[in-house]
Amino acid sequence: MRRTPQEPIRAFLIVLLTAGVWVSPAFADTESLKTVVNPAHLADTKQFGFSQATIVSSKARVVYVSGQIGVSEDGPNDFESQVDRSFDNLIAVVEAAGGRIEDVVKITLLIKNHDEKKLQYLVNKRRSVFGASPPASTLIPVPTLALESLEFEIDAIVVTPNQ
């Protein structure tokens, strides 16, 4: 049997491609819909409840969650209470869309009159909600939100399995 000059190259490429699929951390777990990315030369932001980036699997369905707020007619409306209720609302919307909080890949946080005390509360809240698989996150301090009584708002991008 005569070999063509392309056969060794083709075999080499197949080995490389196969090895890349098995070794690549972004695709090592084919069941995972997202992969958290924190490059070694950047700060490990997982300790603050967010990641530098998130890779979304092609097997995922993307859900965009509108800004969730936590103002209540019945309870306190301080910053901490609004944050807690906003995250509860976010979790409810994520679950209604067929996802879990672990499926959130990106959040945007809007904080009225941002300061260090509010930041610390938010860091602790993100860690408690997202745990070991935090989403990418952007925090934007703002002078005001849609209503004067609002102190906090959160929106999200979520990935769920294709159905």
C-alpha cells in the first residue's frame, strides 16, 4: 500500500486535535455549561465573588435577566435589605427560566452612592450566593437609579442546557 505525503501530516493533525480536546481546561468537562477563567497573572477575584471571565459552552441556551430590585412595601429598604431581596428575585427569575444560580455567567451591579461598607456587604453576598463558581461581574456606582428609593439593582446573563 502506497502512502501519500499528506497521510503523516493528517495523522499528526488528528492526534493534535484529539489531544487538545482531552487536555483543554475550557472543554475538559463536556457536561459543564460554563468555565470560570482567572488567569494566573491577574488577581484571583473568586475570593470577591466574581471571575475575570466566563466561557460559555456551545451546548447552552442564553438567558438575559433584566435588572432586579429589592424595594419592599412591608419591610426595611436599607441597602442590605434591598441587596438581599434583589438576589432573591434574581434567583427566582433564573429558576423560572430553567436555570440554577450556578448557571449565571455575568452580572452587572448598580449601587447608588457606592462606598466601602456597601462594597464589603456585596462581596460577602456574592460569595455566599455564587460560591466556588462565580460569574464575571461589573460594578457601576451611580448617583441615582430609576426610582429615588432604589439603592441597588442587579441584572444577569445565564446559560441553561438546550432543551
